[in-house]
Amino acid sequence: MSTDLGGESFTMREVPLPADYVATPEDVPQVRAVVTFNILREISKKRPGRAFASSCAALVLHLLLFGAAVYPTLVFSTPNHAYDLNIYNSASTLKTLGFMFVVAIVGVPIVLTYTITVY
């Protein structure tokens, strides 16, 4: 594939991946590093839109990496790890989830109607 940009011609080679390649969580740190360094590259080439997109991608990948590192713990307890909050002991009961569902079904249309009416 060849591209002409303002008199300069660039050729892009397509590098095929193996047929059995599957992205794994081990790929996240490498992709995060590439995206983070791409922010500076795009700023130096005076492309703020692409730098912003790389910044957004870097933020999402940093959060994914942090979440994967602490999973399943949500909040760590300093004095005793027996008091840590994880996804199992901090989940709501089915009754609470049902109540929240009803409130959302009734409340979201009210908020949307109000927002559309006001604006």
C-alpha cells in the first residue's frame, strides 16, 4: 500500500500475524508502552487529535492493567488482609439488585424527559 502525502511517498508493509495468534493479557503492557510513547511522537508531528486519541487509549490501558493487577480485590485493608473488600464479599444481594433495576427503569426516562424538556 502506497500513500502520497504532500509530495512525499510512503510505503506501508503489511506484516501478517500467525493464523493461530490470539491477543492475551500479557500483550497489554507492551501495547500500553507503545501508545504512551506515541503521545509524544504525535505531539512532535503537530497532530493533536491523534495525540489525544493515544492519550485516551493509554489511560484505558493503564486502568485495565491496574484492574488486572489487583483483581479480585477492590479495596485493600492495611491492618489485616482478612478485611479486604473483594468482588465476592462486596456484591449486593439479588433483592437489592432488583430494587436498583426498578428504580433505573422508572428513573432514567424521567431524567431524560426532563433533560430534553429543559434544553
